[in-house]
Amino acid sequence: MAKRINEELPIKDILKNFITQNKLETGIDKVDVKDAWQKMMGNGVVSYTEAVELKNNTLYVKLTSSVLREELSYGKEKIIKMINDEMGKELIKYLVLR
């Protein structure tokens, strides 16, 4: 039987407990990482972004510009750190630009 949740808990904590108990973190992380990519990279990069997908600890980003892909490849570690900082956890270890 589920433990009764105290009525004085903030909704944020209640939702966090629900997500944890139902093992939904992975799906939430996949959505959040797409939002983080858009926020961190800005409209210029986002306009050339075709897909952002998180699989395990690897972020796959499909870009429509080979020039941009080459340019971003020089800053992979910085991009990984920025997105992990935005997510508040070490979620991404590898970045694959396609």
C-alpha cells in the first residue's frame, strides 16, 4: 500500500516522488534535454537542428549544416558541460553530431 502523502508537501515534491516511484525519469530527461539544447544553443543553432535524441548517456544531434556540425565539434566538451549544468546532473557523457 502506498504511503500517504502529507498535504503540506509542495506539488513539486509530490510530482518528483510520483516520477521516481513510477520510473519515469528517463522519459522526462529526454524531453528536458531537448529543451536544454534549445535554450543553451540559441535560435541560430536550433534553426539548423533536425533532431535531438538522448540514448543512455549519449546525446545525438542531427544538424542540417555540415559547416555548423564541424564548428560545434570543436566544443563538444563545453556543450556537454553546459547541458549537464542546465539539467542539474551528469546526464550526458558523449555528444554525437550527425
